[in-house]
Amino acid sequence: MTAQIGEKLIYEGRQVSMCSEPLNQFFALGGACPEFEFTCTALWRGYVGTWEIINDRLYLIGLTGTLKDGSEATLETVFQGYPDRVFAHWYSGTLRIPEGRQIEYVHMGYGSTYERDRFLKFEKGILVGCRVRENGTAGDSNSTEGYGVGAMTVFSRRANREKGDQ
Amino acid sequence: MTYLYWYLGIGVSVLVIIFTVHQLTKSKQEQEIADLIAAFDPNREQWWWKPLNNFVMPGLAAAAVVAGWPVALYWKAKEMIEARQPPRTEPPQKKFEVAREHLQRQWTIAEVEAAEVVLDPLSAVPKAPFGHLNPAWEVFKQSIAEGDQLWGFSTVWEAEWRQNELREGYVIMRGDTIGPYFIARLTIISE
């Protein structure tokens, strides 16, 4: 499994990548889950959400992805009537935001290690705690700054359709 | 000394055989995965990476096979035998169930719906029980029949990848039988 593209979070005025997928809980709790097209080994879930914290509340403010029928997914695909902003009240847990330079690259999920991890703890979509864990110092000054995925295999929609036909 | 020459000679033969077998049996997919992993190595831009990866490491591996060929032979034989055996099947994932000891207290539908209304100052949620999860609640509510009791539950469940989750919600009790449930909150406990 390739390292996965993170969800985007606008946090304290910066856009960062996070190694958590709060929308998974929505789907697990019975929320409507459209069929996303899998087009890339670095994006098994088939979508990327953009999140924002306003007044300690977690909001989903954007969703990009492609559906099985070829149409583009938006926020309204999942949350009808809410095209701009969705309060993530279903989310209780801890978001992990890697910071600093990469110490170790792991070619799987969100396994890579960075100099720091910022953990934001939420209860019912409301921020209740924040802590930072120091993981060490990257020995190589050329190593990657901030979370990212180095490479991936991208499938064309045609290739995907052919796979589905088999 | 003759024994040493014999030992090293056998080692070289073993190296040639293992290399040939590997070349004949490796799949294209394995090579692609290896290439992809190599492409991700953050050190690949360093001047020493190519000579180390392409010459030094294979050279050391070859020397290790020649020097310790009985071990290399054992591992290669083990690998080939294991490859022929049917793949091990993972035990089926346990299905989540609510047990009697998870029950907390009895609720009425009206109490639940009053307690679970979600409010948001930016109006980014329906003003309804369970907010964006209201459609799922409405489906669950249809399972509640005359005479059923509604109970709240809370339990820690070990989900996939040994991830512990606090699962809280409501379950239908039919007499002494535990019926359908609705998970209202799912909190991942371990980071």
C-alpha cells in the first residue's frame, strides 16, 4: 500500500496535511457514502477533503474526487443542501498533523515519521485538546519538509473500467 | 585448505543457482514494487546511493552467500516451499454486537431526540437529532416496534488493525433479546 495523500486542514491560517480521515467515521456511522472512483495508489479512499477549524469547531469545507459514474464529487455529493460548509459533529478522536522534516519514509498509509506530530483532540467535532510530540531530528537537511507523498501510480479511468469488466 | 576450496566452490555454485532461479521465478510485479520503493527512498539523490545500491550491496550479498551458503540454501528452499503452499486465510473479522453488560439506561425516543439535537453557530448542520446522521437515525427508528425498549449502550470495541474504538449509541431490547443498534458516536482511542 502506497503512502496516502492526506486530508487538507486549514489550521491557524496555514494549510497543512493531516494523517487522519474524519469522514471515515461519518461513513462508519451510517452516513451516505457515494461510490468514489479509485484512480491512484496514493488515494485508496478516492477523495480529498479540505477541513477548517473555526472557533474550535471542525468543519469540512471542500471535497474533491471522482465518482464511479465519472462525475466530480463535491461537498453536496455527501451532504445535500450543504455546498459550502459542514460541521463535523460526528467526529470524536485525534487528528494527527506531521510537522518539520521527514525522519523516515514508510511506503505505507501514514507510516512516515516527521520531526514533530501535532495531535488535535476533538469531541463531537469540538476541539478539546492539543499536544505536540517530538519525534527527533532529521539527520538529512535535504529531507522533505511537511507531510507529502513522493510518488504514486495513477490509473486512467479507461484502465479502471477495464479492471472492473474483468 | 582443500576443504576450504571445496566449501567456497560449492558456495559459488550455490550463488549461481540462486541467482538463476531468482531471475527465472521473480514476477514482473515484484520488480515494479521494488523499483517504486527505491524511487521513494529519500537518499536516492545522494552521490553514494547508486554505487551502494547497485554494486556494494549486491556484492556483499553475494559474498555472504558464498561464505554462508548452507544458510542461504536453507532460506531459499524454505521460501520455495512456502510459495507452493496455499495462502493462509485471515480469521474472519468479528462482527460488532451489543451485549447486556454494555447497556446503561433506558431512554424514550423523545428523550433521545431531544438530547441528540446538534446545533452550530454557522448553521452547517441540520437542526435535527444526530445532525447529518439524521437519515441513518430515521432508518433505525423504523425498526422500533410496539413493546420494544430503547437502551443506551457504551463499549470499547477492538476494530480492524487492533484499533480500539469507544462505541456509544442506542439499542432495541425485545423482551430479553438484544435487537438492532444505532451507533451514535465512535471514538478512536489509540492514536
